[in-house]
Amino acid sequence: MGRSLTLIANPGSASRKYALFDGERPRVELHFEFIHEKLVCTLVRQGESHMLAVDFQDINATTSHVIGLLQASGDLRPNESIERIGLRIVAPSAYFLEDRIVDDELVARLRALQPRAPIHITATLAELEVLRNQFSRAEIIGISDSAFHITKPDYAWNYGISLDVADHFEIKRFGYHGLSVASVVRELQYAEKLPPRLLVCHLGSGASVSAVLYGKSVDTTMGYSPLEGVVMSTRSGSIDPTAVRTLKNVCHFDDTAVEEYLNNHSGLLGLGGSADIRELLRREEDGDNRARLALATYVYSVQKAIGQMVAGLGGMDALAFTGTVGERSSVMRERITARFHYLDLILDDQENRNYEPAKPITAINRLTCSKDVYIIPARESAEMVKHLVAVKLS
């Protein structure tokens, strides 16, 4: 009998990530993203990255190509099969505050929630349909992206609306990026560097700032959906509902169209004409004022969120950057922390600019006069595998 493996599927807002595991040992990762408007695939094996040629440009079609790419690369051998699949679930519901085996009830609940959060749940259902067709014999587990935030105090869950309405219809601040934040906490715990009061800035296509007290979430900037919070690549972040009503009227949007606009055509893209920070930085250097304004708005939005989370913690002991922007952009890290000398957050310019993702934790602060500032690559796939093991044991 051949060996059974685990596949992790992590569909993001602007990327698709897959990882193949043998037990809890990672074998290979595939990361699909757009670079200069062209879909590319990066294969990562034992810390080394290789670009794979792909003959399709629809990011929604990636799942159907995963098996072929894994077989072609030699990472999935003829005598091996995928027995279990972990799929990241982003959905506003108490039901999805825990990991669950995918069955007819789970699919029905996702479909029932689809009108409330059509952008994210439609993508999840599409991914799930392909996975069930491609891997008909595999057990699929829905891994909650909100579960880490279940430890928030009761007042951090509420909007200023009737509790009767909020409780009955589950209109709560569920929070997301929990798997990413949990992986950062786990890395710091493993290295015996976890401080009492930690801020985690997950900056990618989606972005959030989370407050962590003794390893437990106490608040995060995302709420009912991943649209709330800071300005993001294509998402507006928090916006006044009255402004949304005005936007609907002047642009002749219905509810679906305005949500699609706020999720996919706003943020850096709406402000600066590009969702790619690298492109905006190049244009800013050439004197493009619109790019400068977009980047300044983004930075200020994250800075305000950090201030919120510091208040939620009653202070802070360390700051961690993660996510593609948090890990890759020394300029954004420098600009975001520039206002926080009063919090004793001072970067070491050389360490920040020369960062290479060779270690699980890299300190980039001035050692003699600053609190800890870390870059910690998000390891959501490894975190999801640990969740899978827990589901199996239970």
C-alpha cells in the first residue's frame, strides 16, 4: 500500500497556497500569485524556492492543476495518495469558530451564509467543489481562520447595536488571520521569546493588526468580515455606512456590486491605481503624487490600528511583522514604525533592509534602545496541519 499524505489548501484574496505534508513534516509548498499581472507559481522545498512555468492565467483554476504540478516535480510519487485535506475557512458564524469535517451540513451552512458575505464564501465554495471532485476519496477538514480569536473578552465582540439583534443574527466581530497570528505565537513560544503583550501586524493582500496577551487573542482589527479594519491592497478597510449608501447611489450599485467594489476595487488599488506596493513605491520615486498619497494613507491606517491594539493591551512589549508585505517590504516596516519611538520601537536600519527569510524569527530592532521588533514568516500551512491532527485525535 502506498503512503498517505496531507494537502493544505489556503486560498487568499490575491493568491493561492498549497502545501503537501508527510505527517507533520512539510514536503513542498506551491504559491500562486500575480507578478506584473502574470500568474506565477513558486515551489518551495526545504527552504529553497524555484519558479514553475504555468500555462494558465486564471487563479481560480489553480486547484485543478495542483496534482499535475506535484507529480511533475516528483513530490507526489505514483505509490502515494492524498488522504486528508485541510481547507482554510473564512466565514462569519459561531459555527465556524471551530474546525469541522466537511460534510453536507457544513456546505449547507456555507451556502446559507453566502448572501451575507458573498465575496469570500463564494470563493470558498468554489474551492471546496473542486477539491471534492479532484480528491473524492480524501477527508476534507474545514480549518477555522477565526478560532484563535475566540479568547477575546466579551466587549471586543460587539458592535454598538442591539444585543438581541446581534445575538440572534450573529452579527459579531469574529476576526480573521487567526491561523497566521497563531503561527507567529507558536514560533515565539518555541523560541522562548513570547512576550506578555504582543502586537502582530499581518500585512499581505489582506491586512490586520492583532493584540495578543500571554499568547491569547484579546482583539483584532478585522470584524464581521475581512473587510473591516485597515486599508488593504484592494479592500477599503473600515468605512462609514452612510458613505457606502452614498457610493451606492452615485455609482448606481446594488448590494452585491458595492461589496464587490469595496473588496476588489478599493484600498491601494482605488487610491493609487495599483494593488502592488512595489509598483506604487516605484511610481512614488518618479514623483507620482497619487502613489505617494496611497502609500501614506496605507501606512497611517496601520499606525492607527497599532495604536488601537496598544490601548487594548494596556501597553506593548514586542511587535511582529508577518504576511507578504510585512516580510518583504523593508520600506513599509520602516515607515509604519517611524511614529512609534515613544513606544520604544526603533528599527536597526541595516537589519531591516538586509533581512532575508532564512530564519523563523529575525529581530530588526536596535538592541540597546528598543523593544523587540520581529519579522516572522507566516506558517499558516504548518498551523493548519496541527489543527488537522487535533481534529483526528478528537
